[in-house]
Amino acid sequence: MQTFTEGLDHAGVPVHWNLSLDEQQRVHDLIQRHGAATLIELSVRRTVPGDPPKPARYWLKVWLDLDRVPAFTSVTTSTTPVRPPPDDYRHTNVFAAGLTLLTPEGAI
């Protein structure tokens, strides 16, 4: 748990720790289920730099939402394949296609 709290501090997420033993166990269980990095990343997304520390009970409710939604995916990870543009990609954009019709061949 100490490594997790240090990770939050390092990521710039100020937390006022005031949890009961039962609540601490719930946080520990969430770390085991989802990983500390996932909880920290979610916390970073919900934190505005310069905000005062939020109570750990607030964060516990946020982290518990991970159990209610389909697998949380990192914004830094993409599973969408990138497709190369077609050979004449200018005509896949309607605006570019219109410009091609208005300008002499090869001017664009």
C-alpha cells in the first residue's frame, strides 16, 4: 500500500488518507484486481493540478467504479489498427476532391 500511495504522490494526486481498516482492505483488493497503475492513471485523469487533497473515501468510490464498467483501457494504449491511406488519398476527402475539380491538374 505504501508503494501505491507513493505512486499517487509522484503522479501529482494529493490524497488525504482517512480510511478504516475495512476500506484499506478494499483499496488493497482493487489494487490486486486492477493494478496500481490503472488506479493511479484514473486518479490522474480526475485531478486538476493545484487542487487540494481529496479524501481517500472519494477516491475509493472512484476506484470502485472500475468493478462496474467493462475493462478499463488506458488512453495511452490503442487497439485500433492504423490503416494506410489509399493510393490517391486526396479523393477520400470531399473537400480535397472538390479542390481537385476546381484547380488545374497537379496544382494541389
